[in-house]
Amino acid sequence: MNSIKIFETDRLLLREYTLKDAPFVLKLVNTQSWLNFIGDRNVHSVADAKQFLKNNLMKSYSENGFGLWMVETLNESVPIGMCGLVNRDSLDDIDIGFALLPEFEKKGYAFEAAQATMDYAKNSLGINKIVGITNANNIHSIALLNKLGLYFEKELQLSEYDTVQLYSPLNNIHVLNGDSLKEQFPSEIKGEIIVARECMVDGSVQGNTSDEIFKSRAKFINETFDDAEVDYYAKTVSEFEKIKSNASHSEINLWFEDDLFCQVNFWFVIHYILEHKIEAPLYLIRPITSHQYGFGGMNQLELQDAYKNKIRINDVIEIGELWKFFQKENISEMIQLSEKLQERYPFILPAVKALQESFEFERPKKSIKSIITELDTKEFGPVFREFCKREAIYGFGDVQVKRLFDEIIQELEN
């Protein structure tokens, strides 16, 4: 009986088991780690191993088109273990299984075989979600599942005497910096989309809690732009609340640019996550270098590349502190903290210094005055476009620039 090859990796070959592999299976299922963490399958002879192959592995090949496969070294064809996919009646999803002989552990073989199996499941079999189950005491299996991107979700009772832990992929949450990014967001990047519809750099940000901050923001927006406070809660606050309600078993991807407008919103989102004790891996996605201050100039492939190059946010508490200092307009503390974070987050310090210059020298307003003089115009459109070119670090939208522009025009006319 010839075995069917499934795929190769750099060092391994995965193929279907045949009855000729019964002696190896007998050895594998009676290793101490198999007995401890998978269980005794009552395979005590070659004949038992053949029945085990027929009733389990080979049956899955015919019924599902996949199963647990033999893992061999590629060049020497030495059998070292098994790895593959299992379709269980007790699970909603297909799970990945792996086991090696003890002498082949700690050589990276298990991860190599398992990662390739995950890729094969997705790319060749069209199975988009793979989970893993393991004994709670099997620390090596848990570490491998984590390395594969599977994380503890819950305990499961597979049978009366079999309690396991379920590991599954984290859900993806994408917090976007505005609706324009939402409109161009690549469909290839899956997950829940949340839009941070705020401009925390403009107006009141007072409050010890996010609820108090939202209250002061709603009042400011109502008084300044004549927008109903109820609309602010419906359109803006509701989006932030989605972060809290969808955070379970998720990773949170924060899509924020380097300009001051986005950075202040970024600091607030981190503060919000800390305040609500949301425990989830956090990642930052920034525009590629040639589009430093905007996702808007990036095409779909560039956005996907930016996502692939996301960075893990490990300095969550420190970034949350930036928000608190911003609320107090404590520029000196912000600069000191930004300098400490500069090696990993070099984009924060320029934004803070731009904030400093807006406080101390009214830089945005002076820049608008210069543009009005140089262009010899009182039309807002040309002034706004030129401001965006010169002062991209601020990231101000037309609403913020128009308020400063109107103030300057009134001063000039008086």
C-alpha cells in the first residue's frame, strides 16, 4: 500500500499513514508524554496499532479528506511523529494535533510541521479557522499552540472523564482613526471595525473617567458646532463602547498616524483600555514611511503591508500617562516621557513638540497668517490646502483650521 504525500517543509515530509506504519504507531502512542497528556488508546500490539489506524486515522482520510499524518525527516525518511487535523463531533471547529517521539522533541520539528499544517488547511483545504485542545498540564503543547497564534479560550468537557483546554485564534478588532480609512479598509484584513470619531486635540478634555471626558466633549461639541449631545453619544461614544464589549478573546489593532491629531486620540484610546481593564494584546499600525502622516495616500496593498508590519504595544501604561499629562497641559512631563519612549516610538516626540509650539508660540495660527499673506488671499480653500502641506505634523482637519482661519480674518478686519 503506497502512502499519499501531503506536503513538504524545509526539513520534513508529511504523508498519510498506511498499515505498514503500525509498528511506529505502537511505539508513539505508548510514549510517556502520549499516555500522560493524550491518554491510553489500548494499543498494545502491532495488531492493535493496525486497528487504531483503520478506525481513526485512515477512516478520517476517507471521510474528511484529511487527518493525522506521518511526520518524517525529509532527507532520511525517518519517522518522528504525527501531525495533522482532527474533525471531532464534540468540537465546532477542526483542531490541530501533534505528537513526536521524545528523541525528536526540542528541535523545532513540532512547530515546523504544525505551522505548515495550519497553512495547508487554509490554503489547500479552505479551512479558515483551526483550534487546538490540550491537557492543562501540558506546558509544551500550550507553548506551541500560543506560537501558532492560538490562545486559551475556555475549558471543555469532551467526555465524562476528559476535560481539556480549548485554544483558538484571537478575534481581531481594528480601531481606525476615521471614517475615510474605514471606506478604503482592505476586505482581506478580517475583523471588527471600530471608528474613533474624535478630535481630542481640539476642545475640552476634562474628566477623571472616560464617562466624564465624554460628557465634557459632548458639551463642547454642542456649544461649538451646534451638534446635539445625543448625536455625539450615538456616533462617537458608542464606537468606544464597542472596544469594551468586543474585547473578550481578542487582539486590538490601533490604526493611528503620526500627526498630533491622531496621536492624542491614540493616547486616549490606550487610556480608555487601561481604565476599563481590557486585557488584550495591543498592536499599532502606522502608515508606511512615504505616507508618514496619512493612510489616505496608501493603496490596498500598502495598507495590507502596514498591517503585516504592526508593532506590539508593550508600553501601555507609559502611553496612557501621556494622555493624563495632555489633559493637564503638562508639556515638560510629556517631553520627558516621549524621550524615554523614543527608541521604540520615535514618532511621539515630534508630535509632542508640535503641541508645545502650539501652546507656547501659537504655531498653527502663525502659520495660517503667513499663508494668508504669502498667497494674498482670504479664501479658506487655498489656505487650508497649503496649511496641510506645511503643517502635516498637526493633522488638523478643515474644521480645526477653519476656526483658526476665522479668528485671524476677524483680527485682520478689525
